[in-house]
Amino acid sequence: MEQNIEVKKKVSVARNAVNYGVLLGIVLIIADLLFYMLNISKESNLRYLNFVLIIAGLTVGILNYRNQINGGFISYGKSLGSGVLIGLFASIIVAIYNSDIYEIH
């Protein structure tokens, strides 16, 4: 019985990370498109908004895992692992978007 609960939690961590990673990736792509449409240069201080979006996305994803899946408790290791996975999936989405835009050869 305890093994089934542990397997369910591991699946939930991955599912939570995929959900919030994809969401964070899409938000970053939308922000980039808005910067492009508003003709905001790459050197502008408004580009630091991306860092705020990343921190907010990681925080919301980790807090969701803590509150919804883990019953209100999370260890440092679990929160770090969850944040790394969310960042990994978000970076994969953004990398796919950037490879289409900049045509890496």
C-alpha cells in the first residue's frame, strides 16, 4: 500500500512540473512576442520582466505542488527538484520557439 502512494506522488511531481513548465514556457513566449510587437529593444530594462515571470512561474508551480499534491508540506529537496523540472520543461518549450525564430544551422 505504501509503495502505491509513493509511486502516485512521483507521478504527480512530474505531471505538476510538465503542466507548470509548459505554462511558464508559453507565458515567456507571449512576453517575447509582446516585446517584439511593441518594438522594445533587447537592451531595454523592461526585458528584466522575463526574470520576474520565471521566478513567479517557478514559485506558483512549487507552491501548487506543496499545497495540492503534498498536503501542505514540502522538503527543500522536493521543492528544488520540482523547480528544476518546471524550469527544464519551460526551457524546452522556449528553445523550440527560439529555434524556429532564429533558424539555427
